[in-house]
Amino acid sequence: MSFKSVGCLDCSLTRYLKELSELELIDERAVFAAVTLSYLGYFQPEQQRLDDRNLRQLTEMLEERGQDGFPPECQQRCMQCPSKIGCPVGKIVLKD
């Protein structure tokens, strides 16, 4: 399945991550956003598949740091998305 066809790069989560990644101050949130965008294929327009393996590993690393998966502000954006049910990214972010 091509993940771009379901609009995973045109959602409020992606816009939020893009905004965070462009912060002038390089902080942990900006780096996290840039890495997540990379796994979504944002920087590689020819990428046809979601890098779900690395997204899942990112979730595991967050949990190892004592967080409950993706940050609440990311989960909130996915919860509000009308396409969350069929979205492969939403399933990872929301741990469905």
C-alpha cells in the first residue's frame, strides 16, 4: 500500500511536526519532529512506503524513556483527524 495515497502527509500531525522542525532553536522537540517527518517520507517525495518499522521503534524508545508513546500533542492531532481510522500513521501514534 502506498501511504501517500491515504493522505498521511497532508494532515494536522504532519503540519505540526513541520512547524516544530523549523524552530530556530534546535531542541529535543525539533529533532524529534524532524526524525518523525523523515520516517513519514516527508523529505523523500519518491518514498512509496511508510517506514513503520522505525516509527514503531521510535515509540519503543519513547516508552523506554518513561513516556507513554508519542507526545500528547501528537496524539491529539491524530485523534482529531477524520482519517484516523484508516491511517497507518495514526495507528502507530495512537497505538491502535
